[in-house]
Amino acid sequence: MVRAAFLDRDGVIIRKAPEGSYVTRWSEVEFLPDVANAMKRIREAGFLLIVASNQRAVAKGLISKRQLESLHLRMWQELFPGCRGPDGVYYCPHDKNPPCDCRKPQPGMLLAAAQDRGIDLAASWMVGDSESDVQAGQRAGCRTIRICSPGDHCSTAADKAVTSLAKAANAIIASATGRRNLTRPQ
């Protein structure tokens, strides 16, 4: 059985740009605390790491697919010097309209990764910072974790709510080993 942790990029791995803005250059990338260690721990627990991210900036012409892929490569080299980065990066380059099957909340990226890599979606997790991430995970048949800002009231349909990827990693690892874990923000 192949399990995966699907991770949104902005708001989970890197700091999200202000509303209406997009991360399109290396100088705009700011890693969130302890993400490399959290990703390493998830992988060591037997999960593939798959990034699944809406990248509307491509449709808006703010960054090309090639530039986006180069930015991702540099991110992984920075996070994992001398080691491999995530097991896969799936992104939706489309705008909101017309609707597509890959833009979250649709599950297309997760379904494509599952087909490409033989992933058991029921044994996998989707981790994101928005309800569209949660909905994509649920529609794909995954368990879900929503990362909420510390101190904010976080109303979510996710299976678990936490305040960081490190805490999401704790929940994922606990589920894999059968340990009890809290379900509200930690």
C-alpha cells in the first residue's frame, strides 16, 4: 500500500502572498518554520510527499510554467540540500474560469498523482490552509488537515485542524502508528 501526504504549497510550505498577489520570484519565497523537518518526518513514516498547488499566476501570465518549475526546483534544493525533494509536484496552471478538473477544490491533481504513483487515497492525507484544499482531499477520498493561523477561530470540515505543518506531521505520524491525537487546533 502506497500512502501519500498531499501538501498545498502557499500557506503550508511557504508564506502565502497577500490577497491578490502571487509568489513568482525567488526573492518572494519565505519558508514557514520547520517545514523541511516536518516533510522529512512524514517521509520517514512511510508516506510519499506530493505537492498539490493551484498556481493561477501562470494563467494570469505572471509566471511561465518553466519559471514556476525552476522556482520549485530551487525551493527543493534549498529545503533538502543534497537530498531529494518531494516525490511529486502537481500544479493547476488554470484560472478559476472556465472551471477545470485540476483546480482545487476539484480533486484532479490528487487523482492524477494516485494514478501515476499507485497511491491508496483512503490511506493518505491532504494538508492545506483553505477549505478548497480540504474539499479536494475529501473529494479524492483522503483524510484532511487544515492549517489555521494561530489565534484565529478556524471553522473547518477537515478531519483535523492544526497551526503548522510540524503539527500536521505529528497528526499524520500518530495516525500511521495508531496513537491518539487531538482534532482541534494545537
